[in-house]
Amino acid sequence: MYEQLGANLSIGKSIEQWLPPDIHPNYIVLRMLTISKERNSTYATSYVEYFDEGNEKFTDVYAFTFLNPDEPELLNNFNSVDEALQFVLASYNATPDKFVTQGMIQDEYKDYLKTRDK
């Protein structure tokens, strides 16, 4: 599993993971992790929260409003893929087999919509 994730990162493809949303009485917060390889050969992790503003016709989570627009994404840098993965697994309860390549998170959102709208 780690080998495939590392292979994607080594060729410049970021990986992302959809995390369970935080559901509040009047709104839903979508949560997402990203790991990417930086130009200096370190690995950056980021954690982002968005308001759930989508529907079946609007699934571009990157265009959703940040929960806290005045606060930057939570970023951390690591010297290896393994360190970055261990960090997100421990800090965000991520799952190694649920990472997708960048851009595929829209499909994860579409799957989520099927359960949200029930």
C-alpha cells in the first residue's frame, strides 16, 4: 500500500483523502487531507475544512468556501513519505487504503452525497 502511495508522490502526483464530515445543526463541514512532494524533496501534508455547499451538479470541493478563510491550511513538512503518512494516520485518523490521487476527491464527494441526501 505504502509503495503505491510513495510511487504516486515520487512522480509528482499529490494524494488526498476524504475524512468523515463534521455535522452541525445548521451546516456541514467537509474535511480533506493532502500529501504532496515539494520541490525541495520534502513531503507536505495539509488539512482543509470547507462548508458543504455542493450538490449532484456542483461537486468541485476545491471551489467550496473555507470554514475559516482567515486561517491558512494546516501545513506540515516531512523528510520522507513514511513520516508524512504516519503523521496523517495518527493526527487525523486517516486510513492508508483510502487515499486517492489529486482530483479524484470529487468522486469521493459524489459518493458522500448519496448518503447525505438520504
